[in-house]
Amino acid sequence: MTDQVVPPAVQLPSQLPHPRLSDHEIELKLLLEAIHLKYQHDFRHYSEASLRRRLAQALEEMHIPTLSRLQERIIHDPSAFAQLFRYLTVQVSEMFRDPSYFLALREHVLPRLKTYPSIKVWVAGCSSGEELWSLKILFEEEELASRTLFYATDISPDALHKAEAGIYAADRLAGFSQNYLAAGGKRSLSDYYHAAYGRARFAGSLKDRVVFADHSLATDSVFLEAHLVSCRNVLIYFDRSLQDRALQLFSGALVRRGFLGLGIKETLRFSSQRDAFDEFRPVERIFQKR
């Protein structure tokens, strides 16, 4: 009598073990879920590496030992969430950042926008306003400001308040001016601000035809038809799925042959929206909707 060979048990897909998460990963997922449920801000698809850095800083400066303790705190104390929110929203910018981008807009994009009787520009993730005021100055110098409506959006009320105020430390002006000239500036940047007490106030007449609004690329929908969307150095903080969602919003907002400007480290190459755009000025990360 021969021995029967018993085949090994087959493990069905539903029985396959889930990858084990570390305690810290579990805490992070629960914290982001709590923020979404309690405050309707969705950070669940932000870059995990970036979130870890910002949360580590928040824990240290808020004197809280763990993410679990932080979760408990923000659920029961809205003021603690307001404090945490400032760490979760990146507010780093400068006027005419990457001057070649603004020079390319001046020389190649704005001449095409001049063919429209009226223009709408969406500055998505406007942070504290440096990009907005740079674009306003650019459109002013190219004689397009009077027929252009700007929409500046961000998820942070604090950032929107700073953007609308248009006030920056005087020690930043030298860098701003250098960028402005490299971007093809036609005047002196000092023509656009008033300096006093160590600060410079932009805006003034630049505030005409600007709308500031709370808008989340993670949860909100298209709200306008735009000829130019400028969203620079925002997508780098998103994971791939949220990048695709944001780019789908931009595609939906843009008119046919409208323009999209991204940050120097951002690309459409691996996005689900890559076929919706042509590379108009690839080095400067300016794309044109097909």
C-alpha cells in the first residue's frame, strides 16, 4: 500500500495575513482619521514622510509625548487642533520664486492670454500670498491686470489672512527684488510696496480684482473656469492618489488650451492626467490643456 501525498493547504486570498503596521503607523492613521471625522480636513493622502517630519516638530513644541496623546487632545480641544493645523499646512514661499517660471509666463504665456477679452487665474494653495502678488505684478506690467480676475485659495484661514494683508519682513525684500529682476521685472519692486517699521506692505491697488477663498484640493470641487492655474510646490506634499485628484480638478477648471504651472520638482509624467496636457514649457513646468 503506497503512502498518499497530501497537498499543502491552499491559503485563500481572504486568509492572507495583512502586513503588520508598527505602533507609530497605527497612531498616525488613527490621528489623520480623527482629524477628518472631527474637523473635515483630510490629510490622509498627504506624503507620509512629510507628515512625519511636521508631526515630530508639533509633538516636541506642543510638549506631547505620542501621537495617541495628540489625537486625544485635538478631539477634545479645538484650540489644540488650531495649533496643530499650523504644522500640517506648509507655509513656505517667496516672491518670484524660481524666476525662470515667471519669465516664461511673461514671454510665452501672457501673450496668448492677451487674446482673451477677460481672464481668470486660480492660485491654488496660495500660502501667505507671495505667489499671488508676484503674478499680480507680472500681469500689471504686461497690461493685463485690468481684465484679469484672480482667485487665491488655501485650506488655512491663517494663510489666507496673511496673503490678503500682503505684509512681509523687510529683510526678505532683497531676495524678492533679485528674483523680480531675474523674472524680467520692468520697474523697481519698491514701486509696489510701502516699507515702515521693518515690514513691507504689498497689496494696495494690487488687491483689486482678487478673491480669497477657503478651498481644499483633497475634498472640494471645481468652482471656476480658469485660463491659468498656478499651483507650485503643493503637489510634492501629496501622495499619488491625491496628486491625481488635484490635477483632475485643474484639468476640469481650465478652458481648452488653458495653462497649468507647477513647481520645479513636480511633473505630470506619472499622473493619470498626463494625457490631458501638452508640455508647453517643460523646463519651467508649464503645461497646456489639450
